[in-house]
Amino acid sequence: DQQVKQNSPSLSVQEGRISILNCDYTNSMFDYFLWYKKYPAEGPTFLISISSIKDKNEDGRFTVFLNKSAKHLSLHIVPSQPGDSAVYFCALTSTSAGNMLTFGGGTRLMVKP
Amino acid sequence: DGGITQSPKYLFRKEGQNVTLSCEQNLNHDAMYWYRQDPGQGLRLIYYSQIVNDFQKGDIAEGYSVSREKKESFPLTVTSAQKNPTAFYLCASSPQGATYGYTFGSGTRLTVV
């Protein structure tokens, strides 16, 4: 049973518009949430994170929203740029799990010029 | 400059042969991980190690083996028992604690010929 799901395998948006990537989870013990970005044939790189005591964290064009009651996490990219085209993974952990991350299946974002 | 290095970038293996993928980090991280990614798929955990001389199986450990004799090194051996070894392999490391996330290597593409 998947604890973390990214239900959209792919997403296509126009340059300059907003990209919204979603992540749903089932385990209420998760208390720290991260997003990673991955280009083909490269390792994922850390993008942005949020702890369960917050509902929003912003870093430039990237904002992560957390809705604990709905067990839902989202990443907003605005404005989207062609260089944002990549696979995005959400990754979740809990204090009790130490440093073990549970990854979602990823969403491929394509930003069209 | 600290980082995590995987080698080689590309590796070809004949059926029936064992092959070892290298992963070295100079970040002084305690924990190290091996993931496998198949085309269009997410990251699946093969093995992880939280401390030197100790490691645990992940979700898909069958056909793989690891060692953790040094803090800096966590090599992965893909044995002939792995039925479908062609994939992209990612190594990661992290310090102790839930809020740091992982640092990933750039990956090794293994192809069975």
C-alpha cells in the first residue's frame, strides 16, 4: 500500500503560467515534507521543504503548501520556465523515522515555450 | 568541495555476471542509501545503512548485496540473481535527523547486454 502518492504522472503548462504539483499521503505521522527535482540521467536535487508546524513555505518562484487535515501537499511554481521541465518527487518523513524518506512516484512537468 | 560520487556513469554487464557500483561521499554523513529507478517509475529503495558495518534491506533487495566497511563508501553489487538489472541506480547520503533530506549522486546507468 503506497503511503505517498503523486496521482498525476505528467503535467504540461505554458511558460509564464503557474504549475501546481500535488502529493497525497496516508500516514498522519509524517511531519516533514520535501520536494526534489530530477533531470534525466541525473540525481534528484533538493528544492524546498516544509515542516508540519507551517502551512506554507516560499522560496522565490517556488511555494509549498501543506494541508495536514487533508493530508495533502502541493508545490506551486510561478511563473513557470522551460528550465523547470523535470520530474518532481515529493518526499516525506517523520521524526520517529529518523532520516528515512518515503518518496512519491514523481510527476513529469513539461513547460512549453 | 563536499559531495557524493557515483561511478561509473554508464555500465554494461553480460548476463550471468556480477557487477559492483561505487558510491563515495565526503560529506561526513552517517546514513547512505541505494535506489533504483526504472523508466517512468519512481524511486525504489534497495538497501540502506545508518551506520558503518550495519545495513538493512529495502523494498527490492533481492539480487543485490552491499557492504559498509567505511563511513565514506557504500558499494552496491548487482548479482546474477537479479532478474531485471537494467535500470538507473542512485546513491544518496544524509546526516542523522529528519530535517536534512538526502544528497544524491548523479547516478549509474546499468545495461545488461
